[in-house]
Amino acid sequence: MYSINFNGKIDKRLEVRSKSLSRSMLLNCSTSIQAISSSRADQIGNYRLLHNTTVTEAVLIEEQQERCRAQVSGKTVLCIHDSSETNFIMHKNRLKSDSGLGYLDGSGIGFKMHLSIAIDAKSHYPYGVSNLKLWARENKGALTKNEKSKLPPTEKESYKWQEGCKASNKVLSSATSIVHVQDREGDIYGQIADFWSEENAFYIIRSHYDRQVEGDGKLWGKTSDAMPMGSYPLVISGDSHGKGKKRETVMEVRHFKAKLKRPAHSVGKAEDYTQEVSLIETRELDPPEGTAPLVWRLLTSCSVETFDDALQVIEWYCARWHIEELFRVVKKENLDIEGSELESGHALRKLTIFAIDTGIKLFQLYTAREEIEEGETLESISSFNKDEFKCLSGLNTTLEGKTEKQKNPYIPNSNLWVLWIMARLGGWKGYSSQRKAGMTTIIAGLGEFYTIYKGWKLYNMIKET
């Protein structure tokens, strides 16, 4: 893992402050400047950093992109794209006007963002941000839907999908292959037609439109009429609100290749037909009575010749949950950017960029449990110092049980050793028969550790006087 390095783009003191803020956010799992600052001076320094006009959004994003770029050489990378928004409507009375905030889709005040993150295609280890765009809508409903449809592609808000891919291709150019993964919003004809200009870039996009194909018929019907390639078991998670129960089911896979016809309303330059693309349909065979079958239709430029090829595409598409989980961690669940007390929209936007980087570091920590070699210290991921490792050693002794099954089985100071401690602090009981601790448990453990560490540090200071 590569540490923050602005390569001289900002003052050295600001770089040191940026590193300090990033580390504090990680160890406290919070974006509250008051909560994560160690002193009043530290708090003022953090506020000044976020309000400093030389520390621009572009500089912060480019720094993260460079760290991502340095890790992907020779790798097959999944580049996952998604959009979200931050809503500060609950704080509207204290927010400064004309400070980088605007209208949202519903009622609210905030800004929009389109994020692209790169993860390893096999291990799903997150390499970082390959692109990030933030913007605020100045006018609410200034154009009708019909007027928007007549705009050139580059002037539409939907161009963010193509823009994110093109920018990510540059950042990830040293990768062996780049597979862009997008949800239904990415089903844009111009984008599908344009992807063939990049030799090592491919796409998997959930189909939103039942498009006309070359010859007669439409894409979905042609695929449904194709012979099944095979089937696979799937466990469908239950709904936390009680609207759906967890169930085991069987999914059947079909596949069809076709050239897609250009829509009549398409604006801008595009061929009348795309290159040949594949549509993979995976459909639930026997859903419970009264329940609609689960159906996914995935457009892809990846080579699909066998059932295993189709399963690989489906598995890669499922990796979208990483970016959804990242938004959840950043916006509400843990870092809670929407609860920030900052008054300036520009400062909130920069704090969000720091929060996304922090969220990715947390996911790196979580993924390290499975993928990072034993013996490597956690220092490169979480920036823990020597004193913190001493505190961890003491905690490890108190958290281990009397039996071998309840002891930390990993090499001291390794990633897995630290993760075991964090999981125990987060409420995991330590038995191998239990399911592994989840992301929320690990983050809760980090927060608990930092609280304990403050007391540990104070105790040692008193003892030395």
C-alpha cells in the first residue's frame, strides 16, 4: 500500500496535515472534526486544511488516482462505477449559500458524485479511486425531459458513465485488462458503441433497455429463446425489513450474441450498429409462490463461449456490492459524512474525498484478512505506530481465551493478527465455528481500539512522570 504523496503539488505543511487528518479519520472511523482532533490546535489545523483554496478537489482526487495507478501494473482489474449524492437538508440553516451545494433529485441540499474504484478481479482487494467527479446542480428542473434528450452526449449528466470509464482507462493503463462494471444507468448506446476503441478495456453493464438487434426481434426475447447453458445454486439474502425471507434457489443461464441497433432518438456520432455484444440472462427457475423470479440481464464485451465464461461475468458483476457498501460506510453507517458539522459546501466536498479514501482503506484492511500474505505488518495499511502495536499486544493477551481455539492463531503484528483483535473488540467471540467477522464488526473494533488506546497512552504518560 502506498502512503499519501502530493509530489509537491501542495505545501509540505499541508501535506503533513493531510496525512494527519487521514490517519485520524481512519483510527476514529469518523468524519467529525471535533471528535477526531486530539487538541484545539489540531482541530483548527484540520478546519484550515479543508478551507484552504490551494488544497483543491482536483489535487486531492489526483493524489488518490496516483496511488491507485501505482498498484495495478500487470493486474486484471474490475473498475466499478456508481453514482450517489450527499444530502445535508437537516443542516440547511447553518450551511453557507453559494459554497458548492445545490439541488438533489428529491427534496434536499447537497452535491452529486460519480465514483469509479478499482479492485483486483480475483481477490477483490481494492486498489483505490480511479476517478471521482463531484458537482452541484445550480437549477432545479431548468430543462424538460424532451429538451435534455436533444442535448449532445457530452452535455448530458449521463455522460458521467463514459467520462468515468475514459478517465479510469488512463489511470489504469498499466493493467493487463480493465473490466468496467456498471448498473442499469450505464446502458447507454453511445457508451456501448464507444468501448471498442480501447483494446484492453471491457464492460459488464446490467441491461436496462430491450434493444432492437440486427435483423428481426429484440435482445431480451432472443436471449430468453436461446438454449440454457447451465444452472447454478444461489442463496438470496433476506430483507432486513422483513419483506423477504432468505432462500436457496437455482438460477438458469442463457446467452445470446447480437449487434445492437442505434436508437432512433440517439444524438451525436454513433454507428448504426454496435460491434457484436453478448447478453447473459440468469433467471430464477422456481421462485416461491407469489414471488417474481429474480432475473439479471448483463450486457458484456467480455468473451463468452462457455458456461464458465458466463459464470465469470456474473461473478464480476456481483462485485458491484463493494461500491454500494463503500457509499453506505461513507455516507451514514460509519463515517457519517451527512452528519458533518461543517458549514461550507466546498469543505464538505473535500471532507467527502478524504472519507472515500478512508473507506477504501477500511475495505483494504477487511480484505487483507483473506488475501494479504502472513507476516506483513499492518503499518502500510492503517499507519499504526509502534506504541499502538504495543497496546495491541497487551489487548491481545486480555482477549485470548484459555483454550487453543480461543487464542489468536496468527503471527504477531501481521494483518490477520490485528484483524483478529479488531474483530474481538467489535463483538466477535473468537470461535472458529462462527462465521467470520463482517465489515461493520471490524470498523466497530477499530473505534473501540482507539478509545482504549487513548487511555493506555494517558496511563503511560502518568507513569513516566
